[in-house]
Amino acid sequence: MMRKLGAWPAAAALLALTAVAQDKGKSQGDPEKGKVVFEQCGVCHSADSDEKKLGPGLKGLFKKSKMANGKRVTEANVRAVIDTGGNGMPAYKDMLTDEEKDDLIAYLKTL
């Protein structure tokens, strides 16, 4: 004989899945590993200044309200720039793994 469990287990499972989906958009990277990834970025971007090199300086990036492209500074928008490049910056979508991008974003948050 099957017993009905009611709506509570289903609601709890849905709530857990929603929490996982919301966290998916947030970087869980390692800033130390991201610093190593940034070495290739450092050719064009400064980590210790917001002055422009070939590309914009990235010191304090996540403390700013907007990026050089005018978009809000969010993990998603920063990742989009990393992925697609632009204005002379190559697209890193296929050059960096998702984990490397998470690490890089975690590092950028420390600047």
C-alpha cells in the first residue's frame, strides 16, 4: 500500500532547487588561482590601478557602479566581457574553463 506524503516534501525539494539555481549565478572561485589566471590579463589590464593600460585598470572593479562599457558591475556582466571580449580584447569563452573564470572573478573581487 502506497502512502501519500502530501505537498510538503515536494515544496521542500522545490525550495532547495531554487536556492541552488540562485547560487549558480554567483562565483565560487578561488582568488589565489584567479591571480594566476590574471597573469595573462595583466599584459593589458592593471590590477593595482584603475588607470588605462591597453585596457581599463581593474583595481576596485567590483566597487564601481559601471564598467567601461557602461554596464553594471555584476559577476554575470564581468563574465560576459571575459567570454566575448571586444574593443581589442579577445574572447576567452573557449580559452578559459568555467572554473578558471570563477577563479578570475573571485580574484577581481579582491582588487
